Amino acid sequence: MDYSEKIWDYLERLIGNKFGVGGFMGNLESESKLDPCNIEDSYMQRMHMTDQEYIKGVDDGTYTNFVKDAIGIGLAQWTYYTRK
């Protein structure tokens, strides 16, 4: 799914400056390809899971190491436990 237009519109309302939005979205694009369900690729290869399997496991409680696993997730790919 392409979230770019939805993200742009939201950030433009929030920030009010298209140049700021463009810069911010450029950073998010390089981190997550603007996919809020994106999981850091290097970890997914090691864990043999897809993005959807990881998120499902976190959501349904079968994956219990979410906070401390240091796996980047979401638009900004935050890995540190206090930001996850």
C-alpha cells in the first residue's frame, strides 16, 4: 500500500511548510520506504519472519521481546526501547 500521499497531507497540516514536509519525508523514505508496517530488514532475515508475522506476534502477544529486541519498526525505524 502506498501511504505517501496520506503522510504528506497529514504532515503538511501539522507542519504547514511543504519544504519541511519534503525534507522530513525524505528521511522517512530512507528509513522505512514510507511503510508504517516496515520492520528492519536485517533482523527479519535473521529471525525468518515477515513484517506482517512480526507485527501479528507483537499484537497477539506471542512475540514477547518487542520492547528490548532493538529491531527498528515503523516509519522512523526506532530501535531504542523507550521509543518503541
